[in-house]
Amino acid sequence: MVENEEVVMKTAERVIEICNKLSIPYVFKASYRKANRTRLDSFTGIGDENALKLLAKVRDTFNVPVVTDIHDAAEAAMAAEYVDVLQIPAFLCRQTDILVAAAKTGKVVNVKKGQFLSPEAMQFAVDKLKQSGNDNIILTDRGVTFGYQDLVVDYRAIPIMRAMGVPAVLDCTHSLQQPNQTSGVTGGNPAMIETIARAGIAVGADGLFIETHPDPSVAKSDGANMLKLDHLEGLLTKLVRLREVVNTL
């Protein structure tokens, strides 16, 4: 999420440098505000306008598209003034009013598949967006609830959602969250990020969602499942080589 200008700009600059080196198309993502925090005292943002202006600064400085979440239908038009892609959080993927409002902005809409939904059920989200006049749709898988405190990835979701005629992305970091911890802070298992990412490439994911930070131990949100920024180039180098092999099969 947007913590401050220094972290946002330095992270964007480094990731863009890596992606340019490896010829990987890149979209910068950060939440301008976090609405679904477990505890009342959790960090939620630096102020909507300040955060959205920083996202626009990333776009204008580095000439890359940017994406952010919205949590209410009323936020769609506001956020659309600053970003290129509106993301619908997994918990809200069935909320018709949010989907319709996002669609009507004309922006690309990325819908994260709910942890509680089958991949087949995402057809209804696609239909709502298309019936609202927007065919610019991405679906993102981020794991399935497994018990109370874990998630698992069902890789069948990628080809199932691609068959809906839209790109399917795999979220390699949120899929490793361990929710509902007694501390009130979501846990994670970042050691498995490479495993998740490799498998996603192998089954034909159109893109990977990877949350990274210069120092995840001090990140304001989701630090427990983030990839350390210093490890990103090595991982992406391996994944590019893997995708080359997959594309020859």
C-alpha cells in the first residue's frame, strides 16, 4: 500500500528497472487506502488524495500503468481520475454496485477471485462488467480458504478463468497469507513465493501479482507475505526462462 513517497518511488523505480532489463510488461500496484484491516489501530493510509496523487506521480514519472483497489461504488470515479486500472478486492468480488461503478469509468477492471468462490463463479463478475459496457477485464486468483488460518492455490482456476475470454493473473503473495491470527495481524509464508510463481507460469497464467517491499519487516500492510525487493530480480530471471520453455510446448 502507499506508505510514503520515498518507499513508493524507490520501489517503483527499482521494479521498473528490473522489468525493463528482462522485457517484462509491468503494472505498478498500491492501495491508496486499506479498508479491510483486522484491528482498529492498523495503518489504513496517508489520506486518499495524497495517496492517489502519488500513484499518478508514479505513472507520469515512469510512464507505466498503475492500479489501485476500491472498496465502495462511490470510490470508483474518484480513483479513476488517477489510475489506469481499478481493482476489486476478493472479499468484494460479488458486490454488484462496485462492479457496475468500476465498469462505467471505462478503466480496465481487475477482479480478484474471492477466497470463498469457485473459479467458475467468476463468470458472473465478468458478465456484470460486460453487461455494464466494459470489456476491459482481468481476473486474479489469490488462493482458496483452507480451514480458518490458511489458503491453498487451485491451479485449475487459471485455465478455467482464461476460458472466459479474459486474462488470468495469479497473485503469488496474497495466496500465501495466513489469516485470522490471534495477534490480529495476518501471517504469511513468503518462502513459498517462488513455488507459487513457478507453478503459475507452468499452467499458463497471463501475469503474476507479486507484492514487494525494500524491508517487509517494517511494511505497514501485508509484510508477512511480501517478497523482499532485493530478491525480485533473481526470481523474475528464473520465471522468464521458465515461461520461454512453457511457450515452446
